[in-house]
Amino acid sequence: MAEIINLRQQRKATARADKQQRARDNRIRHGRTKAEKSAALAQKALDQRRLEGHKTERDDDV
């Protein structure tokens, strides 16, 4: 005999699984984690400070 299932629960479970798959695809397609974004921002700021530190000032008064 076949197993008796509740169609409403099955429909909700299927919708939930589809939603999770769509969210997984969107995370892959659109994003970096917050940690990755903040690490990139910190690295950019560090690079900028290092660049400013290596610049020499010009004496336009001469």
C-alpha cells in the first residue's frame, strides 16, 4: 500500500525547498559575505595609507 501523505504539508515543504535553493543561488550570484566586504575595505584603506606614506612632498615655494 502507498504511504498516506498530507498534500498541504508536501506543498509547503516543496515551496520551502525551492525558496532555499533560490536563496542559495542568489548568495552565489550576488554576494560576498560581510566579512569579505569589510576585509576588502580595510585592505584598501591600508594600501591608501601606505601609498600616502611613500609620496614625497613637492616644494612649490622654490
